[in-house]
Amino acid sequence: MKENIFNYSRLKLENYFLENGEKKFKAVQVMEWLYDKREYNFYNFSNLKKELQKKLDEDFTTEFIEIEKFLEGKDVKKFLFRLKDQEKIEAVLMIHDYGISVCISSQVGCNMGCKFCESGRLKKVRNLETYEMVEQILLIEKYINKRVERVVIMGIGEPFDNYDNVINFIKIINDSKALAIGARHITVSTCGLVSKIDDFSNLDLQVNLALSLHAPTDELRSKLMPVNQVYNLDTVMKSIKAYIAKTNRRVTIEYVMLNMVNDNIADALNLVKLIKGMNVYVNLIPYNETSHIEFNKSSKERINKFYEVLKNNKVNVTVRKEFGGNIKAACGQLRSESD
């Protein structure tokens, strides 16, 4: 059975050519056709001999997932993709003053079951293969005829629950001969899978790590996020501290603002206590309401008061700009809907 060539990193392609008695520099030639020239017919790879073109065609496919639906809002575009097995995923493009960012999905569905997240209502069906993540970006770039400059792996799914494919994906999009997206422009988010955070700290990838925290105490976090019953706050924060010590990289703490749930002054003070002295910054996320979930967005007044408590306690904090709520493209709203 043919394998999709967009599953292959440069190293994996080099090994393929070496195993077939070819020079490993052929890998770079192939990547230039795929990612620079955007040519997907192996028989048009004119700097490869005919026998090698035929071999590539026998072993690989460049078949793409499909854009089934497209929605557009202010500074945001949402793409619904249909996969080869007819499953669906979504990705979101955001236009910032500093460039174009794409939020991609890493799984069909999600098993983390965070109570406030629309994506988690669809249980995990399967992991995405690397090519299905790479092709989200390639298709979006083709659709908008512009280069994607930043990637966040925060769409449908828990990235570290699909660890190997996500790491392979990061290596491919960061490669100068592939999509050449700088490591500092790639962010992977996790709700706190400690064993994978520990593995990630050993890779020296220089990409950004974000922790979906959303509550400053075990009692509240366990109510909102079932993962906390497996990896409690003490365990997660020890892992994050070890990650920071090993990588010297600052971690983003994501905190969704739920009205009268986790947005009280006491919650802010508990958050200060939890992260005191750590090389982190907090990203406060105004909640994006959906018709299926009972939580409500915190008022601007409550968000501002929470923000001021953190600021006054010398915590680096920002309030995330709101994107895409009117087309269900905002954080926590992705669900792979075609209707």
C-alpha cells in the first residue's frame, strides 16, 4: 500500500533513498518539488531519472484531504476538511498585525472531555496522521495564496495524545526545505499529559509550549477537566518547572474565563500562588459560548479585575484578542460540523 509522502520528514526521506541505493541528497530535491514548486506529480520531477520517478510513484501518493466548507469572519477564516475515510476536522486562519497564523487540529475528536470545550463533545475517533496535519497548511496556503507564518496546534484534539505524529509534523513544517516555519513561530498546547511534557523537554525543538490550565485549584480543575484526576496540579506544575529548567523556555499558561466559575478574585490570587516565580506568562481567554454547553463568558469588568490582580502581583499577563466567535471558529468551539 502506498504511503502519503507528506508523512516523511527529510531524515526519513534520506533513509528511504539510501535504502534504495540512491544518494540522500535526493530527499532535498523531492522536498523542493513538493514544498517550493508545489508539484505533486512525481513524473514531473525533472531532475530525477525516470526510473526513480517511477519508484516514487510506486511507493508514495500525494493525495490530499479536501476542503469541504469555508467560512469567513472578521480577520478569521474557518476551514472544514474531509479526510479520506470521510471523517472531518477543522482549522482556523487568523490575521494578526504581525502576520498570518493557523490553528490546526491533531485528532478526529478528543478524549480529554473538558467541560467547557465543544471539541470534546465528540469523543476521539482516531489520531491524525502527519500528512493530514501538513496538508491543512498546504491547502490553506493554496486557498489564500499567501504564506502561513505561524502555526498553533490547538484545534480539535490533545496534541500530546498524538505525540509521535505531532512531533514529526513539527519537524517537517520547521524544515527549511519544507514549510520553513520558524520554531519560535510554532506553538503546541497540552492540557497536561505529564509523561509527554517530560519527553518533549528532551527534544530541544525550540518551539513554544502552552499549558491549558483553566483553574488554579485541584478541586475546581477536576470539575472542569477530567485529566486533572490523572495528573493533578502538583504533578503538572512540577513537570512544567522541570521543562522550563531544562529548556530555558517560557511557557504560556492558558486560562479560559468562565463567568462566576473560575474568574473570582480568590481564583486570581490562587493562580498567583500557583505560578509564583515561574518563567511563564498567562493568556486570559474570554470564553466563547456555544449552544450545547452551559458556561457563560466572564464580563469585561470581571476579566479586567482578574487581570489587575495578576498584574499587581507582577505576573506577565495578556487578554487574548477574540477571534471567530460569530462563525464558531473561536477557541473551544471547533467541532467538525458541516451543517
